[in-house]
Amino acid sequence: MKRFLLSILCFLSITPTFAQKVYRGNSTYTSDIICRFEDGKLHKGNSTYISDVLVRFADKMLYRGNSTYTSDVLFTYRDGKIYRGRSSYVSDVVATWRDGKMYSTTSPYQSDILFNYRDNKVYRRNSTYQSDILLTTSSRLHPVLLYWILCAAE
């Protein structure tokens, strides 16, 4: 049994990680890839080049480009809240993630839902209509990345 578990662990350690892809609208065509997330880096389009890294996500912080400098922190994620920079002040909360929905600041109101995320689809506001799909992901993506992608698209 130990040999079996050890062989599974070895296999998993050498198995390549697969990129999570973000598509425009309801599409899953390669031509509609907006960005790809792999190894903590969000790349432009379907690129794997270091020069195409848009942001890096590590230790619940989103960094500008490929940086890990504290001065390049764009957002910090803590307890379902997205803070501006490295802040932890309530006044610096830009959005709150709760039950698959992203709310503006700390608001609990339905009218302040920015988007909702279910079944790898990002819907406008509180909608679940096919016509309101903003993004489709190939697998589950962290809410901070979704928030940044949607903010960058505006």
C-alpha cells in the first residue's frame, strides 16, 4: 500500500499543471481566450511568455506584472474581502466575495452585486441569463483574479 501511495505522489509531482483559461462571453474557442492563469501568473491571451504576464497572484496578494515587491501589490484578499494595495482597513475594501457573488465594497445589497460566478461562468450583476455571460473559465478561478480581469476590461 505504501508503494502504491508513493508512486501516486511521484506521478502527481511530475504531472504538468494545466493552465486555467478565461474566454470572452460564453465561448470556449481558442480565438476568444482573454488570458490564461498558470503557476500563479496571469498571462495576456494564450501566451506563455514572461513579457506577457499581466499580474501575479501569490500569498493572497495580486501583484503588478511579474513582480513580488510589496510596492507592486494591487490587491490583498482576506476573509472574503478585496483590499486596495496591502491595506487591511475597512475604508480600503473595494469588493466583497460572498456565496459566489462579488459585491461592491462591503455592501450586502442585491443592487450592489457586480457579478456572480457559477459553473465556471461569470454573469453580469445578479443575472443567470445566457446573454449576460461576461466570461467563461476552463476551471474554477480565484475571485480576485476575476475582479481584476473585469476591472481591467473596463
